[in-house]
Amino acid sequence: MNELSFSDILTIGIAMLKAVVILLATIVGAGLLTWLERRVLGIWQNRYGPNRVGPFGILQFGADMLKLFFKEDWTPPFADVLTFWLAPVIGMSALLIAIAIVPITPNWMIASLDIDILLFLAMGGLSVYAILFAGWSSNSKYALLGGLRSAAQTVSYEVFMGISLMGIVMLAGSFNMYTIVEAQKNGWYIIPQFFGFIVFLFGGIAVAHRSPFDLPEAEQELAAGFHTEYAGMKWAMFFVGEYVGVTLVSGLMTALFFGGWHEPALVGVDLWPEFIPVYPFIWFALKTFIFILLFILVRAALPRPRYDQIMDAGWKFLLPLSLINMLVTAAIILQQSSTGGV
Amino acid sequence: MTTILWRILAGTGSQFRSMWLIFLHTFHLRSTVQYPEETVYVPPRYRGRIVLTRDPDGQERCVACNLCAVSCPVGCISLQKTEDADGRWYPEFFRINFSRCIFCGMCEEACPTMAIQLTPDFEMADYNRQSLVYEKEHLLIAGVGKYPDYNFYRLSGVSITGKSKGTALNETLPVDVRGLLP
């Protein structure tokens, strides 16, 4: 048994510190996203959005947070207490754990596992339990209907979302996010995996339970859907979980399809001049931000389909599309490797 | 097959088109009025804060007939009639509970002497509910409001000190019931 040297402890400490910084940044970012979303939605609806508290209204999220902290933490007497309390914890923590695999810069990522993508799929699958538990334990019809829809939606999107990523895994030859991002140094995967990206976009929106796939919530029909009976900090945890999901899926789309921290080099042509240094974090943050805006734009623009329509699109269109994409990618890789003189 | 493909393409295209159209709203004009800094245009007939007006002589127009209180759908007006030495009727107190008032304007329509009027002032929010109960001294204004020339006691047949029966504007003297002439 080796003894821990001082430098080992320092390395471990720095790694833990980085993890904590990323975690806190994600949660604060989720808080800021609540403000950003309302501002941007306002802009797209010809109004201003919250612009009173602080410069550009940026302190609105602090005001909201204070309000939520001081709200009564109410558990309805008819609820199933244990699952009722468990649901928001799962909802927030499952997606926060999945944040660990997002490669932000070459030196800043919490975990670089050999099963990165599988971990994301697993955590995405686990986060659905939050909605199912919340819908069931609330013991109210709106919440139950929300949970029911979530279950129906889950079985349709999880399959094709997993398959849509297999093309990338085949191209990079690894489930590891760092390897995948490094493999895109000379060309982003959006070009060879365009259909994979389309399918993953649908699946990602559904994982984050964002409009137009926010059927479990569906304010117009189901009051607030699965979290109708929640208030105060438990509700806030669902809310933070939703925005963490948005950040997570945006970060993953950046890393998987748009070259992560690499500068734009779409078709192998070096667009970036040599003498300007590359700032990995700026590229990653910029791309992720654009995807977050895309999420908000989708919410501002598109109506919500019925859940049989979502299942229809999932099983009859997106699943065949992802399967064809996977098979064609595999065939091309096979053909190239055989002509490559193996 | 081609119809299915066409439907998929057209459907996808229309989604992207609506996203693009919504995105273009970034460059549109905001329709919000930033209220405390920018003032809102309020039309002259806007039904806001209720006032009691005076006639051109500077006397109270209200004759305490209670029609406003009766017509009020939420019952927020209460008043008590009294009479002064000249024979003019006027309210001893006149009270409007603005925390109940719905600004429907029924009182203004019911008022036979144009005394009670609604004005285009809506900035009367208060932290204290009790201070939304307006008494007569809060309601009564110095001016004539919307009808500058109207003077009830100079037009009606009611006799007060300095104006006996038959001397009002456009009024003939009372018929002498004992006279034999037609």
C-alpha cells in the first residue's frame, strides 16, 4: 500500500475543488437561467421581461430565491411523505451528477470515465423517477396525469436518444467524452452525424422536460402538472433541476456534435488565425450559450403536441431515423477500414 | 411514400419557419409602457377616482338624494342627508370605500345633479386598507368637473333663500289655482 504523498493530496484537493466550483457554477447558472429565460422570452414576445431588480434585472433571481427560501415548506396531508420528499432530491441530483461528465476544457472536467455517455443516459433515465414519484405521491389528479404523461413520454424518447449517440461512439471509438471531443479537432461531428444530432436534439429537449415536450408540466391543462402540490424549496429543486438539465443537454450537444472546446473548424478548414491563442472555455461557453438560447427559442415559438403525437413521432419517425443513421455510419466505417488495408 | 416524405419535410420546415419568425421579434419594437417612468395615456372619460363637484357658485352640487348609494352594485357609498338654513339639501357625511369600489360609473349615471363624477386618476394605491375609505373632505373638489355651467338650484323649482318658486331659469311662475283665467 502506497502512502499518500503531499503532492497526491494536493492533486486530489485541487480536483475536488474543481468539482465543487463546477457544481456551484452550474447551480448559480441555473438560477441565472431563470432570469435569462424570462428576459429572452420577453424579448421574443415584444416586451421587456423582469428588468427592475438590479442592472438589467439580473438580481431578480436573488429576489426569487429569497422568496422561495422564506416560503412555507408545505407537505399536503394526503401525500405519501417519503416519496413526496424524495422526488425533488432525485430530480435535482440525478442531472447534477450527469454534469460531472461534461468536458468543459481539457483540464476542467469532474470525471473522465470510460462510460461517460452511458452515465448520462442512466442519469437521464433516473431523473424521470423524480417526476413519476412526484406525480404519484402527490395524490392529486393533475399531478398523477403529469406523471402518467411523463411515463409515456419516457418510454418513447429514451430508446432513440441512446441509439442516436451510437454513431458518435462508433466514429470516436470510445464512450469517453474527452476522446470524443479530441476526435473532433479537425471536423465537428455535426457533419457526419447530422441526423444523429437531429434525433439527439429531440431527445435532449425531452430529457430536460422543456417545451414543447413539457407534457408532464403542461401549465395550460394540468395546473402545474407533476409539481402542482409542491411549494417553497422543494419546488425550487425541481426548477433548478430543469435548468440544470438545459445546461447539461446544451453542454453535451456542444461536446458531442460541435467540437466542445475546439475553435470553429467545421470542415477541416482552419478558420482560426494561428497567432490568436485559443481559449477553450470561451468556445465551450459560447456554444453552450447558443444552445441554451435555442432551447428558449423553441419554447417561445413552438406549440405543445399531444402525447400520442409525441409517441407517434418518437416510434415511427425518430427511432427509424436513428437506427438508419447508426447502420449507415457503421457501414461507412466498415467500408473505410476494409479499404484502408486492414 | 412521397406524401409521407413531403409531410415530414413540410412539417419540419414550418417549425423552423415559425422559430425564425419568432426570432425576428428580437428586432421589433417593445409594446411595454415602462409605467412609473413613462406615463400612460388615460382618455378623458376614463373611470378613475370619484370626486364630488361644486356648482358655478361654489356651492356643493350634491343634494344627498341617495341615488348613487342605491345604484352602487357593491354598496361602497354611504351618506346622510341634512339641510342648511337656506333650504339647500346637502350630505352631512359622504363616504366612499375605495377598497370595494369597482369604478363602474353607475353612481355618475344615477346622479341627478351631476355632483358625483369619475376622473381619469387611477394612482390611489395604499398600504393601509383603512385609508382607502374617503370622507367628504377628500372627495369634494373646488371645481365644476365635466359640466362647467350646470347649476341645479338655478334650474329646478326648489325654493331656497334668494330664489323663490318660479324664478329659476326657463321657469314660469306657478299657476294660481284660485284664479279663473285659463
